Amino acid sequence: MLNGLEAAFFYLFAFIAVASAFMVISARNPVHSVLFLILTFFNAAGLFLLTGAEFLALILLVVYVGAVAVLFLFVVMMLDVDFAEMKSGALQYAPIGALVGLILLAELIVVTGGYVFSPKLAETVAAPMPDLATRQNTAALGDILYTDYVLYFQVAGLVLLVAMIGAIVLTLRHKQGIKRQNISAQVARTASSIEVKKVETGKGI
């Protein structure tokens, strides 16, 4: 159970996280949306710290804030995207968004209801919680990931690798008239096909 100070910080982080998450989807400026997204990540990391999951909190800051959110910010600022035109057609996806929201709400109600009707349900997990006084949360999580769930961990990494390669292939565009290096053609060249020219100082070819 949380004491008074921890409960105060919990409600503070939760309120700011929900408010900033709402501003992410309601802000008119996309740069402001990314900044509110970073604020949401920071408050979510604070909530993880309150629950004793310091590893997840640091991963959230290092990976999402330090890489993903900053990358989003650079892409938004560098690309000349007409966001007004993109938002004009957003209403046609409102029914799908409402359906997804209702599904998530139902899942939250089921989780909350399950905890109310069975408070000791969390004690039936296969891997017991480690004693934080003798073993850190990060070390215990590493033991579980690389022993019991190592196959699923590697499969998840493979899926992310395939997704990254697919994104590169889909976004790569070859423009006509641009000279590119052809390694196989360079290796296949012979000495007779090479012409050596003597270039004078201060002059080009």
C-alpha cells in the first residue's frame, strides 16, 4: 500500500500524464504534440518508479524519450507536412477510434473488476516477486527474460528487425539520374578499362 507522500505523488503523476496525453491528440501544433508526448513519458516513468519497476522507468526514458520521441520531433520539424490537410480527414476514422476506445475501456473494467473480486489473484503468478532488499528488480527481470522467456524475447527482437527492414524498403526511393556506387561493377573492372590521367596542380580533369 502507498503511504501519504507516495499517494500524493501518484495522483500528481497520473493527473499530469492523463492531461498531457489528452493534449497530445488535441494540440494544433504537431511540435507541441510531441513535447506533450515527452511529458507523458516522464510522468509514466515516475509512476513506474513508485511501483518499484525502476528498470521499466529508465527504459521508458532512454528508449522512448531519448530516441523515439526526439526522432518524432526531428521528423515533424524537418518535413514539410500539411497537417491541416491530414487532420481534415480524421473524422472519417472516428467510428473506428471510438470502437477501439470502448474495447480498451472494457478491458480496464475487466482488470479492475477482477482485482476487486479476487484481490489475491496477483499472488498466483508463476514467477514470485523478488526480495528487493537482497536482489534488485533489474537483475530479477533479466533472469526471467533470459531463462524462462528467452525464446519469446528473441522472437520479439526478430519481429522488430523485420519491421525495421520493411520500413526501410518501403520508404526507400531511387531517383533517376543520380550516380550510385556499384560494388560488383567496380570489383569486375580490369586494368585495361582504367585510364590514368595526369592532373596539373590547380586544375581539374
